[in-house]
Amino acid sequence: MAALGVRGWCRAVPGGARYLAATIPTLASGRSFQVTLCLDDSPPAAFDITTAAAANSQCQGGGIRIAPEADIEDGLADITVVERVSLAEVAANLPILYSGALYSHPKVRHWRARRVRAEAETEVRGTRRRTRRKAAPRNRSAPASPPLHLPAVQEHSF
């Protein structure tokens, strides 16, 4: 979600700072999303989240290590879910966003999967409700793509 807010920001501000600044209004609002995830053939699991990402590389947003154990060569998506957190919690834990220790936080969950299906009860900013998309086959020689943020309903195979 923060990536959507970064687009219009002044280019004089470094990328990492723009990304963090764009997250503040969302975090300050206290808004969270009811999301159901189904990974590979597992049963669906529901979460109350602040943010989530399905990533094939480790970093996003100017160096935030959203998936510190991701390996672009393994053919798997690293799914990171941050359950509902406040702006104060994020501020107190900023160092773990950049150090790679994100998974040590008790409200952060992590899985690896070849196929990811996500459904949200409400429309997530920047997405259309009830859409279905299939990911195109991945080119292993292509540069790392940015993490996929979870829209209302989306399914990806990796």
C-alpha cells in the first residue's frame, strides 16, 4: 500500500524516506484489513493485517527487508504478513525493518509457497474488488520484481 502513496512524492527525498513517509497516514489511521490466505494446497487462514507482501526478492521500499530470507532462485514466494500494529509499534521497531530481523517480531508471520491466493473482505487501496489474475511464467534471468501487495482477491503461481 505504501508504494502507491510514494508515486507523487518529491524526488528530492530519498526513496527509503519517501516509502516510510507514505506509510505513516495508513498506520496512523489504525486501519487494518481482514485477509484470508491460502498457500499451495493448505486450508485458508484468516488474519487481521496492517500489511502483507508476496515477494521473490528480499527488499522493497528503499531497503526495507520485507522478506529477508527470500531467494529469487528457489521458485517460491516468501509471504510476509504483519498483523495489526500501531504507528508507535512500527516506530519502536524501525531497525528490524532494515536489519533483516523482521521475522523476530511476534506480529510478523512468514511462509514460502509456490501458489498464493489472497482474499480481502474490503477493497484494498489501489485494487479492484473480486479480481482474479494469473502470474505470467517467470524469466529466471530477469531482474528481481518488486513484492506483490495483496489485492481483494488474487492468485499467483511461482
